[in-house]
Amino acid sequence: MSTIAAVLLLALGVVAAIGTVNALRPARHWTIVLLSWISAWITVELAPHLILLSGLAAAALVALGGLDHAVGIAGLALLALADLIGIVFTWRAYRSVTNARDAIAELDPDPEVPRFPRSHIAFPFLMWRRRGVRHERGVVYAKHGSRPLKLDVYLPDGRGQTPSGTGLRPVPLGRGQTPSGTGLRPVPLGSDPSGTGRPAIVHVHGGGWVSGTRKEQGIPLLNHLAANGIVGFNINYRLSPYATWPDQAVDVKRAIVWVRQHAEEYGVDPDFIAITGGSAGGHITAFVALTSDDRSLQPGFEDADASVAAAIPCYGVYDMLDDDSIQLPITQWVLERHVFKAFRDDEPEAFRAASPIHRVHAGAPPFLVVHGNADSLTPVEDARRFVERLREATDSPVLYAEMRGGQHAFDLVPSLRTAPVIEAIERFLHTIRARGDEIDDGAEREYEAALAE
């Protein structure tokens, strides 16, 4: 038994060591890039869980005599080294609280942030249910031929919520107040203090434009937002190779229009619909937010309003041209053969037109861009350039949260890194809306004063 325990202990150490090395230096070759990313994602984003589980397994093997043989000692040494590096991963994830708060500090210097449930971090499976939230599943928002396009609605129901510190949020500022944190006051969670409807957000899933659904992405974020008074719409859209770009963007715009048309039904403020998404969904989010005036992307509904009040793209692709070869070769391969069905060298203008970085303009809505600097699928340099271009072009708020050590799709499940990012997104949305209401109130007062004269 001790021999078997020693061999198993060695295997545990070797697997942990390989996973750690891969997390530190993920592979970029197209044959293993996805497998390498999955392994790195598990190692980095679930580091505390791995440390705990591997420690328990090692303790059991040691109790069975695993250290009676040299191979068992070697395995334990490898595991200890991997766990030490895992502690570093965990610390970086914990420090994401600072990254996220720093990103929104210029908007709200001293925010009272509703806490994401820490129990969900310890037990990620809890993300599927959130107290105070109800769902409507499989709502059809459009049809393409015989294919229905569906969305899930995340609604605050107000049940089980208490004003225990989590009820602090920005509300429309009164006369003489400034957006320096003085507009925060307690209101009932899930309520609509403005009387104009709740803010809404459309979530666009990722999956390389060819895969993914609303059923496995955006869950922690939308449940948290709904629990704090923001109505979420998690949408599906047509995927390539069945669809050809810009079909994906057209569907997302159609979903925004649908939400605006059904605002009264869901208690939504039609003037505050935001958009978010990760990976390919991050690209589509940024693209849709920057092209509200491009009616060619609204075939059959050209006169409808598909604009958004704010955009939160996460770990997206922002430059499809990729002249400096920042992106992985497999990204370009997927885009050319499945998404555009055209080669970049033959039709560069099509790739340029699909690039958010080449669609930046002065009228861009407020942006919060989120990216991990250890992203092995969509390099962080692309996000940095996009943010720089946005800040040069517009006076709207452009915030950037770069998560140190964050992998691609870090927010798929609740984690030490996911929680502060979700909290920052909630704070960003409420603060942007509060500022907009303050500006609208000021303009109305100026108009009334002018009439009085």
C-alpha cells in the first residue's frame, strides 16, 4: 500500500508542477493553445481550491505511507513548490480588489460597494442561485428564418434583501451636490428610486464567435447586478460558421432594441441600457457601443434606437487587422475561415470596419474596460491600445481595470478576482447613471430658467 501511495503522491506532485509551469508560461502553438489555456485558467483562478484539495489528498497519501519511498518524497516536494506558487496566484487575485477600486476611483472616490457573496467564492456552484433574484428563461427576442434567438432575464424581486450596508448606492443627485461621493444615500435594494425604471444591461457571451451560449456565461455578474437593482438580459446570437460577420453584431443590436421596446414590461429605464461581454462578447460589446449611428448594421430596423448608455467589454479583441501580430495565429485563422469567410490580406477594410479600435469617436459612451495581464488568448496589449485611443478621442469616462495575474475568462465562476470586478461593474453602472441624471436635472433647470426669463 505504501508503494502505491508513494507513486500516487509523485503523480500528484508532477501534475501540480506541470500545471504551474503551464500557468506561468502558457503555450501559444495552435495545436495545444486551448488545452493550455484551460489548464492555466484552472491553476490560476481556482488556486485556493486546488491548494486545499491537493493538500487533503497529499495528507491522505502520507498517512498511507507515501513518504516511505523516495518517489513519494519527491512528489511531496513538487506539490509543496506548486502550492507555494499557487499562494502567489491567490495573493494576486486577492489584490484585484485594489485594481478594481482604483479603476473606478475617479468616478466615485469613496464608494459604498454592495458585497458579492463570499460564500459563492468558496462554493462556486452557488452562483446559479442568488437570493432576491428571479429569472425568466428562454424568452424569444427575434427569429432568423425558423431559428429563434433567445435571452434570459435576471430581475430583482426585492425579497430577502436588507439595508445592512448593501443598500447604499448612487441616486440622482440633488441641487448643489457634486459627483464626489456625496450622492450616495441608502435606498431599498431592488427598488427604483428615480421612478423612471431600473437600469438594464445586455450581456453578450464569448466563445470565439463560433461557440458559447447564455447558459454558462455571465451568471455571477447578472445575478449580482439583479440583486442590486439592475435588470440583466443574457442573450444568444447567431454563431459562425452558420453566421457571417456582422450577423453577430446585428443580433446584439436587435436585442438592445427589443429590451428598449419591452422596457415598461420589465420595469426598465429605456434611456439607460448598458452592454457587457467577455472575449468575443467583449469585442461585440465594444463594437456595438461605438456603432449606434451605423444604420447599415440594423437591416430591417434602421429607425430603431440601438444605442447604449455604457459599455463594459472584458478581455476582448479590439483590432481585427492586427498589423503588429499581437493576436494568436489561431484567432486570425478562426476569423478568416469561419467568421468573415475572407482573408485579411484580400479584404483589409472589412477587418478594419469590424475593429472597435478603428470605430472610436468623440461621441463614444462611457467605457469600463477589463482585462487580465496574464491573458493567454487575447493579449493585454490590445486592450491597452484600445483604452488609449478611446481616451484620446472622447471626453466620456474611460476606465481601465487591468487585473494582475488574471487569465482569459477569469469571471466564468465566482473567485477572489471575479468578486471585486463584479462589484466594480455594479458601482460603475450606478455611478454613471447617477451622473447622467444629475446632468439631465441641471439641463432641465437651465431650460426652466431660460423660459422664466
